[in-house]
Amino acid sequence: MIVECALYRNGEKVALDCPRDDVAAVRAAGTESGDFTWVGLYEPPSEELEKVAEVFTLHPLAVEDALSAHQRPKLEQFGDVLLLCLKTLWYVDAADAVETGEVSVFVGPDFVLSVRHGQGAELQSARHALEDQAKVLAHGPFSVLYAVVDRIVDEYNQVATGLEEDVTEVEASVFSDQRRDDTNRIYVLKRELQEMRRAVYPLREPLRRLATSSVPGMSERSAPFFRDVADNLNLVADTVEGLESLLSSAFDAHLARISVQQNEDMRKISAGAALVVVPTLIAGIYGMNFTHMPELEWAFGYPMALGLMLASALGLIVLFKRSGWL
Amino acid sequence: MIVECALYRNGEKVALDCPRDDVAAVRAAGTESGDFTWVGLYEPPSEELEKVAEVFTLHPLAVEDALSAHQRPKLEQFGDVLLLCLKTLWYVDAADAVETGEVSVFVGPDFVLSVRHGQGAELQSARHALEDQAKVLAHGPFSVLYAVVDRIVDEYNQVATGLEEDVTEVEASVFSDQRRDDTNRIYVLKRELQEMRRAVYPLREPLRRLATSSVPGMSERSAPFFRDVADNLNLVADTVEGLESLLSSAFDAHLARISVQQNEDMRKISAGAALVVVPTLIAGIYGMNFTHMPELEWAFGYPMALGLMLASALGLIVLFKRSGWL
Amino acid sequence: MIVECALYRNGEKVALDCPRDDVAAVRAAGTESGDFTWVGLYEPPSEELEKVAEVFTLHPLAVEDALSAHQRPKLEQFGDVLLLCLKTLWYVDAADAVETGEVSVFVGPDFVLSVRHGQGAELQSARHALEDQAKVLAHGPFSVLYAVVDRIVDEYNQVATGLEEDVTEVEASVFSDQRRDDTNRIYVLKRELQEMRRAVYPLREPLRRLATSSVPGMSERSAPFFRDVADNLNLVADTVEGLESLLSSAFDAHLARISVQQNEDMRKISAGAALVVVPTLIAGIYGMNFTHMPELEWAFGYPMALGLMLASALGLIVLFKRSGWL
Amino acid sequence: MIVECALYRNGEKVALDCPRDDVAAVRAAGTESGDFTWVGLYEPPSEELEKVAEVFTLHPLAVEDALSAHQRPKLEQFGDVLLLCLKTLWYVDAADAVETGEVSVFVGPDFVLSVRHGQGAELQSARHALEDQAKVLAHGPFSVLYAVVDRIVDEYNQVATGLEEDVTEVEASVFSDQRRDDTNRIYVLKRELQEMRRAVYPLREPLRRLATSSVPGMSERSAPFFRDVADNLNLVADTVEGLESLLSSAFDAHLARISVQQNEDMRKISAGAALVVVPTLIAGIYGMNFTHMPELEWAFGYPMALGLMLASALGLIVLFKRSGWL
Amino acid sequence: MIVECALYRNGEKVALDCPRDDVAAVRAAGTESGDFTWVGLYEPPSEELEKVAEVFTLHPLAVEDALSAHQRPKLEQFGDVLLLCLKTLWYVDAADAVETGEVSVFVGPDFVLSVRHGQGAELQSARHALEDQAKVLAHGPFSVLYAVVDRIVDEYNQVATGLEEDVTEVEASVFSDQRRDDTNRIYVLKRELQEMRRAVYPLREPLRRLATSSVPGMSERSAPFFRDVADNLNLVADTVEGLESLLSSAFDAHLARISVQQNEDMRKISAGAALVVVPTLIAGIYGMNFTHMPELEWAFGYPMALGLMLASALGLIVLFKRSGWL
């Protein structure tokens, strides 16, 4: 689906008559130097993408990359066209899960083509925000690339924040006094962090190259903007790494607490058993059938025996408490 | 065994009279510039390979590499002949196992010689697919190398998918409520991933060199194709790494769940014991032989004692449930 | 808030009439070559910082970095202005916790602007200390940068010392004979070390660049000073790494000791049970109702039975001690 | 001990009259260009080595290296003499142990001197094998270096195979149903792998240098031979790494199985206890002394009680089986 | 304290009249080219060091480094003076502990100044040994640096040997049959190895630079000597790394053995319990009060019951042994 297709001149959108779908016409309207077309596609079917690709004469292998949506984040040069593939991430609160999509951006001398897969990273608002910054937009196609990447990395940040909260919850659960098995939750979080890592880490090198303007066709003026995004990305990467390490520690702590609890439970059980077993021995003794057992004849023999049982139990409780066993 | 031997001109197969086995004749028929011979061998005996090697005057050490089939993936230059050794992988569903074979490809100025060991990576279909793409085939011998490597890396992908399913099954088993020892299965999967890693990782550097055309005799036009394969390989490598890390986490989770379960079992056992031990104490008390035990004379003494036992058991059950012990 | 604003000439503070807030006036007073202005801001509101930034014509993206206070430590060049962002750390004894703030320092040809967030790294005293070293101050704006960084890295050192003490306490606790669960404490310390690592590690590269004078506008004479600070920072980084590794070992040891203790407890429990169970068996035997049990008629049958119980218990104790079970 | 000393010319051994011990005379006989002397020493006493060293004017520090036999594998240049130190490894089947020795090879323009310590890597057969390959031997002193290194790396391969078998045995033992403590065996294997790693890993860099002919005095023609050895060495290094990782996994699996077994044992024990404890309670009940217990008077009271005990035991067994407890 | 101060000429010590404390006079006596002064200080107070520093016009920051004795090993250039800081290590047998000190060596064109802190690395004997090697000493100040570093690295070797013995002892203890908690000992050894690592690892880069003569003012002739020391240092580093890895494995093995032992203990306990519990059930049965229990009337009823108890116990023992439970 063609979400939007517009022509920009000196940082301003040019009002055109031709329909949004007629990409060739929009491009043809860009007659002045510095004009550029920005086309936004959302999950285009193969033929639609190929039609647009034809307008901008894109390399077939590049078009395939944009279609398949199972790419590693990467930056590639095909002639004078640059292709940046990146993953989009969004956090689904209901499921405490991280979902992934993909965006491919083609940057040519006089056009930008973005192809989005999945629900994340709604780019329309990024477009409007950029249209309000005529000065930045005037930098040309790379300003669009900046706007798109900036938006996506911003969303990484939000996802990281969501995961940070999840990790904090897990920590609280691990160190709470309740018996809970946090194993599954920790495992699921590790998986999500791994998912995130796969989006974030391979994007660092492409952004580094953009931030140092070591990309043909990009003006020096745009570099500080990409440097800013690269800084943000590095922060996200640090967060991911930190969370992974915290999660490992939390898991270890979880294991340690299971052991500690098992030990405590075992001590409680054995103490409880002692309280019953010793009286049972006393009852056994007075159940013996010896002819000569003076206590059996005593008027208070029975209460005495019961008292002995109680005393032994109480004595054991005191002993356990004192020795630190309980 | 010589599987196939053909001459290609301008991306087309040249119809020849000479028998498939007469490699020298096929080569000799390639009289125009750009012609090249493609020979495919399958587990050739030493003499057969040497005969073919003589036709193309291959270096003896290179021939030895192609024979032994216990090579690390590598790219080597012998004069103007390039040798790429790679492992083939295939997934045997019956055994949930990954099997490995080996393919060596010699690329000379006017010939390609592929030597295959093991059942994986049936190259005949790759040949036919390539023959349908005259434009690519016209790139010369390197297009054949591309077709072979592309096919093999595609198969890596399939194996990775198979292993991903296995890991998902292990995850489900680890977090199921049933008592299962997944240790062995996790161990076997780790071994297979290690096998896979040995095929995939060392191939990255050779492919990087091909993708950046830093190989003598290769035309610039072929680079994007190898770049595509290198991307795929990196994806596979990422998957392998991700699965290894997931498997480690799954194993840790398995260990944690054993501990948790042991703790729960211990609590169940001790609760069960308490239900029996306390009534035994009561029975012991009324089995004592004191002369003066009023309850013994009571008409309802016996039912009372039984009731007491039952009540103690029920009381303990309630207590255990409330305290979170069970 | 503008904490201080002064003009320096040849290592001396120039007495000026204009108010501390009038940064532009102070700067304008610096008419001689080598003069420079040093402005210190503390958590400035957005407008205040922008006003000052205008005086020195700072890049908007750089100003944003100094405002947001959630930066990774970094060194960036904006035209002829250098921006160094670093984290401040301080140890709160009451909470055994490490807190973090942030300092951004802009170094221009004739000015230094420092922006501080959070309570750590009180820079006013660093200023006074530097004002006493006219010779160093005469190096120009970079001497101020040195003074600020030196102060902050000094505080890192103090924090590291505080954490070293905490780790020593944890070690003592782990290897003490008391039953304590150190899991939580170890976890919290790991978190703090991670926090510290995030401040210290990314600062090493910027300091390395300053120490090797690979920064435009900096005089060679200042390099040894930054080299000194870089050495200190490396020491801190080593300490952090060492503590992390010690903490991991301490955690492992903690786990091992839980296991050892559980084993000992289990042996104690079973020995205790044996002391009760064997006498119970004896009591059970003499509670049997056989017509012909000679011991029952014996005058000393009862004391004999009690003696047997005692003897069995003592015998078991001796046995356990000898076999190393207790 | 001087094992051998011979002069080679054009790939052939030159028949000489002088005794094997007279190294100087043998060298002096090498009057044509390309002639070279090959001296083989086995655990020479200090004086003997020094005498030979004098003939070839070796650097004193290099001679010391060859004497001490506690060197890291390394390649060093002393003037126009190259010194390669490497470890020899051999597998002692009786002890399942890896033993290490050392070989130092000096390569000069017209001589090769090999000094061997320990029993491994019998070089005499390598010499004979090389003498049969006149073409290779004609490459000069470096062909001898190749022959020696090739032999030693071949032995690494054999040792690796031996260790692979040991690891397979350990795996089988870990996953067998028998109760065995494989801890010690795994530990010993780890030690041997570490020993092997110390021989193999540091040798990779020297061999890489030889394989890329980045060594003065070596002819380009020899490079492919060293490349071959380097490939073999890399294979061995991969095997060592793989075995280390497998061994770690096997150890983890061993730990997991101990836990699983402990849990199963605990369940078996508690089930066994239940089978005894419940009948004991029944016996206790009918051992109570109440006046009014109708069952006691029944003619079949006693068999009924025994039947009740049996029934309870059987019922529990059925219950345990059904609930998956056993 | 000034331990020694002497002038050397052509590898010989020059006999001088002036007192050992008068460093300036000794230096002034060195009038010929190649003469150099060697001053050795031991824990000098601040003023003493500064006085000596003034004689050789050392950089204040360098002097500070030599005073504080809390430096990372490093090699630094201050003008034409080189400063090498290194840690000294020595093994205190009584405490099985590694102690650390520090040595700083200043190497100028015509002087060497060594400053030692702590008891390790007595340098006086290194001086005497060097004075006996006139040929080496004649290399100038760098020969002294070599002698000092060689001595210190030699002591690293001795410490490493001491730690190797400790690790061997720990191994023996872990795999002995006695119940011992080696946790603490392993932890302490890890700490010492960490201490050692901090001395050894950062020294490798400085030594590499000296070994490759990439240090201004050093003659090529000295390089092989530093290469020798660098080799030794690498050996020590390998040993440290190997011991750390062994210690980790030993700790894991220790944990595994605790688990195995716990399992065995648990089985022994439950077997012991079974031997008592089954006879108790038998006693309970014959303690029942049924009117009709024929065995009770039997003349040999009582011995039969006792025999039954014994038989059950023996039967269980046989059963346990056969099933591999014990």
C-alpha cells in the first residue's frame, strides 16, 4: 500500500495535482535541483513494490531485501542508491512481549523510498514532525533517513524502558518472601532481550558510518544528527547489555534462594518431626508390658506421661530456637 | 563419479558430441573467449580426481584437500585457480540429527570443478536453476561458484529452522508440568549446534572476501550476489548463536526447575508424613498401660481416639494449605 | 543556576565589576590573547542554558546533550568547541548505595562552560584548588577541563574504596559460621558495580585521546596531566573489574556453603532421628503381647529396657563421631 | 646425543667419510651453493649443544632456549638464523594421559639444527620420509623445518583423536543409568586439554607467518606446504576448543543428572517409608487399650488388621504409580 | 633511603671518593661518554626522592608516580627519561599468601634511578650479578633496566610455582574421600591469582615495546634480552591463566562432589531408617490387643518375632546392596 508520496522543495512540501499512487508523475514534477520525492509503502505486495522500484531503477537484489522482511539490519550501497534495513520493535503491554517488524529505506539522489513491514514504527507522524522542521528537511533525502531512524531508535528506547520495568518486577519477585518460581519469567525476558539485541547491535555499525559521514552522497551537515541517533542507539545497547547481565544475576540469586529455602524447609520439617517422635517414644515406653513398672500404678502416672511429652516438645522448641536451627 | 561435464558460452550450455567423461575434450571445445567448462564430481576415487586435475593442471596440495573431505571451510588461491572448501549440512528428521558432508569448488579462468562428498547439497538442481538464468550464468565461472554456495547456504537455513523447532520443543518440555529429564536432549542439541557452528563460522571470512570482490579474477558484477549469500550466512550464524544462548538458558531453567520441584516434593513428603505420624502418637498414648486412664473406660473412648486422629490430620492439612506450605 | 563566572588571564582571576550573571560582559572583558572565561552552571533551566549557549554560539545538539543529563560519557567536537560529558558518582554511606549525576564541559578557544546535574562532584572547590596553581591554570581552558575531570575521577576512586569495603564485608559474611543469606546483598553490590562500570568504562577512550593530545586546540603541555588522570581512571576500572570478579566468586562460594551446610544439617537430623527411633523399636518390642516373654517378668526388666535404650543412643553417638558422620 | 648429521645437495644426501659427530667437518663438505647440513640432537648435554652451536655461530640466548625445554611455542629471528620452538605431544594409552616434550629447530642459510627433548615426535622417520621426496627436500633447509613441523602436528592430531575417544566415553558414562561419579575423570580431561591448548594455540601465529612467507630467507615455493600444516593445526585447535566446550556441557549434564537422581531417590525413599508407616499406624490403633473396641473380640479381627495393612500398602503403591510419583 | 649509588664506565664500576648519599657528585664524576650513574632508593621519604629527582631533573608527575606506590604497571616517556613502574610479588609460605610491592625505574641517557617499595625484589643482588657481566653492563642504562625487570619477573615465576603447588593441594583435597569444605581455600587462591594477574598482565605491553626496541634511546643490542624477559613473562601469564581456569574447574568439581556425597548420605540414611522402621512395624503388630492372635500363645512366638525382625533387616541389607542403592 502506498501510504504517502510527496515532492519536497527547499524543505517544503510541493502541492501537486497528480494522485498519490502515481509515483512516476510525482517524481517527474521535481524539476528543480534539490527537489526530492518521498514515497512511503506499507507491506506492499510484490508487484506494487516492483512498479515503484522501476520508477527509481532500483537493483533487483535490493528490492528483494525490502520484500522479504527477514533481514539483518544493514547498510548497503547499490550504485548511487543507499539501502538501510532496520528492525522495528514495539512493546505489547498485554503480553509483556516485544514484537518486531522491519523498515527498509532507499535513499537516492532525488528520492527516498521507505518500505515498512509489521505494526511498529508508525512513520506518518515522523513525516509530519519533519515537515515542521523546514530547515532540517532542506538537507535533502538524508534528512528523511534521519527522521525515520530517529523515530525507530526512539521506539527502541521505549521498549527498553518497558523491559527495564519487567526486570525490576522480576527482581522484586526473586527477593520477596513468597515461594514463586520465577524461572519461566526470567527465561522469557532473556528471549526478548535477545530479540532486541538482534535489532540493536547490528545497527550500530551502519549508524557509525552515517555519523562519521563515511557514506557517499551525504552532506557533512547531516552528520551531527546521525551522531545524535547513534548516541541514543549506544545508550539502548548499553541498557540491553546491562539488563541481560542483571537478569543473569537475578537468575543466580533465584537459584541461591531456592537452595536457602530448601535448607530452611528441611530444618523446619525435621524440627516438626522431632516434636512428634520424642513423645511417641515416651508413649512406647509406657506401653511396654513389664510386670514391674511402678509408674503405671501411680495415680498421676498418666498425666505425668502426658506432661513429659509436652515438656519434651517444649524443650526441643526452646533448644532449636537457641541454637539458631529455627 | 563424474556427475556432469558441460561447456557454457554466453550463459548457454553448448551441445557437444563428446562423452560426459571426456573432460579434456569438453574443455578443448571451448574455443571462444568467455567459454568455460563446468565439471561436477561426486565422491571421486583418487585416480579419477587426479585425471581431471591433470586436465586443469591443479596444484597437488589443492587436489589433496578436495580428496580428504576433512577440511575446515576455507578459500585458497593456487596461482590463478581459486579453491573454496565448504561443509554441507542436512537435517535427518528421523534422528533429529545434523549430518555433514563437504564440497570443494575449483574456479579457474575457464573452468569450474566441484567435488562433493556426502549426501547433502544435491548440486544438480542448482545447476539446472542456474542454466535457466542465462544472464547470471554469463558472468562466467564465478556465477557457478555463487550458485553452489547459495544452494549450500540455503540448506544451512533449512537445518537452522529444524534446530529452531527442536529448541522450541525442548523449551516446552522444560516448562511443562511433567517430570522429564531434558538433560540428554539439550546436550545432543548443543553438540549439533557446535557441528553447525564449525561449518558456518569459518565460511564467513571467505564469503566476506568474495562479497567485497577482494579475490583476483572475479568481476565486480558478481559481488552483489555474493553479498546476498554473505547476508544469508550471517543470518544463519546469528541464529546458531541465538540458539546456543537459548539452549544454555533453557538448561539453566531446567536445573532451576529440578530444584524447585525437589523442594515441592520434599514439602509434600513431609506433609504426608505428618498426617501419619501424629495419629501414630495418639495411638501410642492410648496404648500405654497406666492403671488410671479414664478415657480407656469410656464407652466412646475408641471412636473418640479415632476421631482425634482424623481431626489432627485434617487440622494439619488446613494448616499446611494456609501457611503456603502446600 | 550560574554558580560562578570569571575571567582568567595568565593563570590569574581578573577582578571585574560586572555581575556574575552577565556572562556576555565577562567574556567581552577578555580582550588579551590567552584570556578565557570560565562559567559554571548547576542544573540550569532550559532557558538559562540557552542564553549562555548563545553567548558562546554553541551547537544546538550539543546544548541538548548538556540539558538532558542522560548521556553516555563521550567526547565530541562541534566546530572548534569540544564537549566532554561524564558521569559523577558518589557513595551514600547511609544506604550503601552509589548515586550518579552528570557533568558536561564545553571547551572553546577562549571559554570553558561546565554544566552539572545531581549532587556529586562539587566543582567549586576544584576551581579554588586550580586558582592556587597559576602555572597550570595558565595552560588555558584545557587546564580547567583537567581540573574538573581530575576531581570527578578522584571521586570515582572514593566510591571504589567504599565498594571495596562492602565487598570485604560480604566476604566475611559468606565465610562466617552464621547462617545468613547474602544473596540479596551480593546482588545489590553487583548492580552498583554495573552502575559504576557504565560511568567509568566509556570515559576511557575520551581520556586516552586527551592523554595523547589527539584533540584539536589542545597544547602538548597539558597531555601529561590528562595522562595522569587516565592512569587513575584505569586503576578505577581495574578495581571495578576485580570487584566484579571477586563478587562472582563470593557468590559461588556462598552457593557452595549453602550446599555444604545443607549436607551437614541433613546428617545432624538423621543422627538425631536415629537416637529416637532405635529406642522406640526397643519399646515396641517390650510392648508385644506374647505370653512367653521372660524379660517381662524380671524384677529389673523395666530398668534394663531403659538402659538398653540409653545404651543404643550412646552407642550410636559414638559410632557417628567415629565414622566422621558428625 | 647427536642422532644424525648429514649433508644434502639438490635433494639428495651426500655420502661422506667423516664421523657423524664431526659437525664442523660435515658442514665444511658443503661447498656448492644450495648445500645444507641437517643435524639432529636428542636431549644434548649443555656442552654438546654449545659445541654444535659454535659451529653454526648461534646466538647464546637462542641456545639457552633450546636447552631449557620450558619454552612457549615461538618463532624468533636471530640475525639470519630462525628459531622455532614447539611442544611435542603424545598420548599414553595406559594412563589416558597426554605427555609433552619439546623440539627446537634452528634454520640457517645452509643448515638445520633440531634439538629434541622428551620421548614424543620421533624425528628420524620424518627424516627418512623427507629423503624420499627429493623434490621437496631440494627446497633447502625450510623443507626440513616443514617436515619436522608436519610430523609434530600430525602427532597433535593423533592425540586429539585419543582425547575425542575419552570424551565420548565420558559422555556415555554421564548418560548411562548407572550411578557413577564422573567428576574426577572430567576434571582430568580438562587438564589434558589445557595442556594441549598450550602447545597448539601459541603455534598458530608462527605457522601463519610461515604460511604467508613473511619470514626472511624462505622461498615462496615452500609457503603452500606450511599453509597445509597451518590448516591441520587449525583443525586441531578447533577440535580442542570443541572438546573443551563439550566437556563443559557434559559436566553440566552430569550435575543435572545428579540432581534428577537425588530427586528420584528421595521420592523412592518417601514412598518406601509410606508403605511401612501407614501399617504401623494401624498396628498402633489396634494396640490401644480401650475397654470397648469391638474389633478386638472378632474372630477374624487379627487377619482383618493384617489385611488392612496390606491393602493400605498396595493402595499407596497404586496411588504413587498413577500420580507419576514413582 | 639511598641503598646504593655508583658510576659505571665500560661495564665497570668506577671507584669514587664521594659519599654514597651525594648523588650529584657521583653524577658529576661521569665525564666520559657512555658513563652512567645508577642510584637505588628504598622507600625514600618524599624530600629525599625530590632531592634526587632534582639532580636528574625528573618531571614532577613522574616523581609523584614513584612516590605513591599505587600504580598500574606502565611504561611512560617524559622527555628523554623513561619511567617503568612494575609490581613486585613474593610468596609468604607461612600464610600461603602473595604480597605485593612496587618498583619504579627511571632510565635517562646517563643515569638509572630505581625506587623500591615493599619487601619483595631485593635488587642489591641483581646489581651484583649484573656487575659480574661487564659485557652486558656495557650496553648502558638499559642493561640495568633489564637486570631489574629480569629479577622481578624471575620472582613472578617463583610465586607462580608456589601457587601451582597450592592448586595441586586443593585438587588433592577436592578429590580425596574426606569431607572437607575447600570453598574458602579456593576463594583465597582466586584472590591471590587476581592479585598476580594485576601485576603480570599490564606489564606485557611495556615489555613488548622494549622487546621490539620501540622505545627511544634504547640500543638494538638490548632487544634480545628484553625479548627473553618478555617470553618469561608470557609464560607466567599463561600459568596464571591456566591456574585460574583449573581453579574454576576444581571449584565446579567440589560442588559436584558435595552433591554426589549428599545423595549418597541420603541413601545411607534412608537405608538405616528402613532397618529400624520395619522391625518397629513387626513389634507393633504383635503389640495389638486382638483376642485371637495364635502366635501370641506360641511357646516360641517371642523368639520368632525377634527372628522376623532380624530377618527383615538382613533382607533389606541384601536388597539394598544388590540394587546398587548402597
